[in-house]
Amino acid sequence: MSGPGPVVALAGGVGGAKLAVGLAEALPPGALTVIVNTADDLSLHGLHISPDLDTVMYNLAGLSDPEQGWGIAGDTTGALELLGRYGGPTWFRLGDRDMATHIRRTQRLSEGGRLTEVTAELCASLNISSRVLPMTDAPVATRVQTPEGELEFQDYFVARGTRPRVTGVRFQGAEAAEAAPEALAAIREAETIVFCPSNPIVSLGPILAIREISDLLENATAPRLAVSPIIGGAALRGPAAEMLQGLGHEVSALGVARIMRKYLDGFVLDDQDADLLPSLKSLGVAGRAAPTVMTDLTTKKALAEKVLDFARSLR
Ligand code: GDP
Ligand code: CA
């Protein structure tokens, strides 16, 4: 039996990283490339912070905090506390060890490295055998429209705790942004494409807003599958459900499949949503039900294996 060949996964942060870890476990070393959202990136304390890249990276390196899914396990916050005493912003939580990542990234970018190259260096140092690629080296910034006005993404997400109602979303810079050549090459070479269970609006949305990436994914001949981040009409965490509703989409796995329809050959939804399989079929997307809640390495790998098996059946 032949293997799945090169696999490309598209991911945001916490939800995406979980399946990325499962895929890395299930695949031979080096077979996985994860293309990651960078529209959440921000600059604070003079540092370039890439929250989704870091979440994916720390998870693949086995460094991640297992409870919250982001940040480094057992990290302390002494640097941030002192920055606060100096009058710096403390609303965005940064751990002490985590800070080293942002310092190094910022330094290497200032020396002229592209984000793709700098990310590869960080991953190599952390002994990550999968490839982690930003969707673009160009700046793209998610802006969230709310009744309180248009907000920067992290202002909405962290500072305001996703409380404002979302009436619109845009990805500033996405139209002009060129995809990183490494990301485009990875998609062209992929024999399986997996959309991780990330927020479809603000995690996968920005990646798909990069024209060259969207074109390749739309026309790819490799089987393209997604895992639903919505289970039983709700998100496991984060504002995906409220965002879908605010933007007029059905808040269900089916609603997510509808949004992503043109990129999909197969869609994995949770066992508890198995009643949606016939509607998925009417949409022209092959469906499969599986246990999709990932709580530990075993459940991450098991779901990844299900997804790869499903892909094989679609090839
Ligand atoms: P963020 O950038 O950190 O917000 O993370 P993502 O966009 O990658 O993931 C957020 C989404 O992941 C939410 O909509 C969650 O419902 C979903 N999610 C988190 N954990 C799981 C899981 O174990 N299984 C599934 N199917 N979805 C999950
Ligand atoms: Ca994110």
C-alpha cells in the first residue's frame, strides 16, 4: 500500500495545531507541511509576535501548555510583569520563554530574513520534523467590524475577550500580499490537503484570502478534506459560532462546509452531527462522521488517521 505522499495542512492556532500534531504522529517524518494563518500577527514591546505560528510550532515541538493549547508549558511571566511596571501593555500575555521566540524572530526579520525563513530556523532549532510555513511573508491584518467600530483582531480577541458582536471581517493587505513561494510549492506538490478544525472566518479565512493560495486550493487535484471546528452547533472554544452567526451563516458543521464548498472534496464532522451527512451529500461533498474532539495525543493521532484514510478513499 502506498503512503499518503506529501500532506499539506492549513491551520490557525489552537484547533489547527491539535490536528497538525495528530498528522505529524500519523505520517512519516517530513511528510507534513503546515501552512499557518499570520493575519493575527501583532507588534508589541517592539517585538513581532505571530500567535498562530507559535501555537503550531510549540505544539509540534511538544512544548505547548496542554491545558490552554497555546504558550509554553510551565512558562513564567516575570518579563511581562516588569514591562508592565515600565508602563508597557500587559493585556497580551507573553511568557518568559515564549518571549525568546519573539525576540529571535524580530531580530532575524530586522536582519532581512523572510518570515518563512525565520520560522524554518526556529522550527529546526526546536527539532520539528514537519515544515511550518506562514501563508505569506507580507503583512496581513484581520480587522473585525463590531457595533463599537472596527477593531484590530487582538483588540477584539484578547483585550475585549471576543465580547463585541461581529458584523463583518476584512483582511487588510491580503489582496496585495503574495503567497510565500514555499507555501505555493507545498500546495502544488501535496497529494493530500487537509483543512484543520480552525476558525473558518478568522483562521482559514485569511489564508484563503491570499489569491494565489485560494486559486491553487480551488483547482487542486489532490483530495481536499476539512474537519469541522463546529460540533453540535457550537465551537469547542473561541468565537467561531458567534462569528458565523454574525456574518449570516448557519452555525453548524454544515454551515462551515457550505462556506468552504469550493475547496472541498471531503468533510469530516463529529459523530454527534452524523444526521447532517445527507445534507452534506446534497452539497456535493463526501462526508464522514468520526470522534473529532481531540483531548490527547491518542485522540489527535486517531483523528488524523481517519482523515488520511478518508483521503485515500477519495483519491
Ligand atoms: P485559534 O487561532 O487559536 O483561535 O485557533 P483555531 O482557529 O485553529 O481553532 C479554533 C477552533 O478550533 C474553534 O472553532 C474550536 O471549536 C476548534 N477546536 C478546538 N479544539 C478542537 C477539537 O478538539 N476538535 C475539533 N473538531 N475542533 C476543535
Ligand atoms: Ca489565531
